[in-house]
Amino acid sequence: MTTDQRTEEQVIEVVKAVLDAYSAMDLDGVLDRYLSDPGMVVVGARPGMEFFGGEALREALLSDFDNPHHAGLKASRFRVSVCTGVAYVFARVNAFSGPDGMTISGGRLTAVLKKQQERWLIAQSHLSFPRHRKENGTEANGF
């Protein structure tokens, strides 16, 4: 699989726009970049966060945005591969939240985007953060 620079930039822009919209709690900004299809899949960073289809994603986002500890997300170190209208993306992700700007680094994002009518839309995404030890010795996910 090869990727020309213009296509890679377009795909990265979609992923960055989704993360920016999520960070800004912009529901339409996130949903507009996902495939409108019941087969669309989103796997979040916490256990049990598996959503299938646009309505499930919408409800999950509303719940996230209602959380006072809502985290913002930034991605870097992208890798993009494209094959006949489908793009595969990997990126490193940092999460930041709270008034103190706590940052959790080491996250990973994978996504599959499909080109529809000249637009790249996310068909599948998966966000994960490594497990870490809390001060009391118990394990916790990144969030």
C-alpha cells in the first residue's frame, strides 16, 4: 500500500478534526466525520466502550461531554496507508483534562477511513491507553 502526500494530508486532517471537535465537545463536528452506517464501529479507551452505528456513538459522545472531567485529545506521529479508497491510520495520542491540565501520554489510535463522494469518513476507530499503577498500587486504565 502506498500513499501520496495529498491523500495522506487529507486523511490526517480528518482525524485531527475529529479529535479537535471531541476536545471542544462539538457533537456535530465529530459525527460529521464518521460514516453514517450501522456497521460503523468505535472502540473507546475504557472497558465497555464499544459503539456500533451513529446513534450509539452520538449517545456515547453526549455522555462524555456531560462528564466534568472530559478529556481533550491530541495526536501525533501519524502513519497512513491507502488502498483503493480505504485508508488505514495509526497515531500516538495524548489526553489532557481538568483545570490542572493533567496529561496522559502513550495512547494509541487506529482508524479505518473510507472515501465516499470525495470525502474521507471514519468507518472504524479504536483508542487505547496503557494501563498504569495508581499511587495506591492498583491498576487503572489511562482514564
